[in-house]
Amino acid sequence: MRFDDYMRRISASAPSSANLDALRDLHGRHRDTFLFENLDIQRGRGIDLSLDALERKFLDDGRGGYCFEHNTLFDAVLSEVGFDTRVLLARVRRGPPAGWARTHMLLLVTLGGERWIADVGFGAAGLLEPMPLEDGATSEQGGLTYSLRRDGELWVLAMRDASTLDDFYEFSLDRQTAADVEIANHYTSTHPASIFRRSLTIQRARREERTILRGNILGRYRGGILGEEAFAHDQLRDVAHREFSVVLGDGPFVFESYA
């Protein structure tokens, strides 16, 4: 991969070895640098997970993407450094359980016999740094507290803010193939029922503030407290440019609720 270009993009020097400090630093810098967004999906374009396409989008065009793009690129970065990684797929726990499906990608990283979860692609409310894969593990990151627990044969990642506790997703440790990922990516980016088809989103994750645009709602996490405000549809382009430096151009863009 274009490793040197990636390191310049995240304003970092190449790690000297594949250790925990390097993993944390790369994870945090990736989150701080790249937006989470679904603009191509909203415009009816396919999501190409080839490394060349991701490098053009993230490194040359200054763009971001959604989980499959972020974590595919990050997996290539970690592999270049020498980390032992495994691709996992998760079911997002949103809505009735009968509708949960493996539509999220994350990474398992093994370091010196210890296992860590790395996930740079779950939107602004997601992990800022990796978490140890341990039953009962907790981690406070940027005002939000994350926890991992066993649920039968599955693992569940949850998040607590100042007022609520929400399960994010469940996953097993089964190794996923490139075909598994491509099938999940195809459904998530093209199926009419996918939330990414049904509503525009642009998000930024930074430790001091997490900013989330969904449809015509702009939310901000500060100190674990989420504040939200609605804006008129005709203000969308101004809000996207002011908050994220994104020039939307032509739509159409969809504003269905994320509930």
C-alpha cells in the first residue's frame, strides 16, 4: 500500500515496531483525520473496497467513508506495520433483534498473546482507541465509556454516555473472508432497507467533541452529553461545509430518521 502517503495524511512517523503504543497512536490519528460519511452511497455509487480505490478516496481526495472502507484501509496499514490482524463482522443492535445482521466490520489484533478490538469505522460515537478483548473490560474515551461483555458465544460492545447505556454491536471471533466482507458491503451500501441508503450522514470523531450530521439533525457530544438541533433542508450544504468542510454538490440526499 501507499504507506508513506497514509502516514503523511495522519501527520505521523512510521512506527518502529508493532506494539500497543503504535496501535493506539495509529487508531487515534486515523479517527482524528478521516470523516465517517456515506456520500457515495447516497449518490447511488457502489463502494469499491480495493486498496487502490480506498487510497484515492482517503489520501488523494481527502474523503472519508463508512465502516468497510475505514477498517479495510486500517487493516492494510496495520499489516504493513507488522500487526497480526483478523477481520470480524458484527451485528449492529439497532431495532428489533430479528433485523440484526452482520453489516459492520471491525478488527481483532493479537499482540504478545493478548487480543484487542480495533474499530475506526463506527461513526463519531465509536471507539477512539483499541480495547482489550476481555469480559467486563471498560474504557473511558473522550467523555464516553465503552464496555465489552460476553453474551453466550458472542461478544457485545456497549457505550454509556451521560444519560444512557446502549449496546452497539455483537460479534463472534470467526475469521471472515474477503468474500464475506464484500457481500456485507454490497448489502449495506445498496439495499433499500439499509440505513445508509435511507439517510445522509457525515460524522467527525475527536476526543474533545464528536459531531454528527444525520439527515437534517446536527448533534454534538461534549463531555459525554449529546446535544442536537434540527435545521431546514435548504441549509444542508451550508451546515456540511461549515462543520465538516464538505462541499456536497448535487444530491439527492435522503433525510429519513435513524431510529
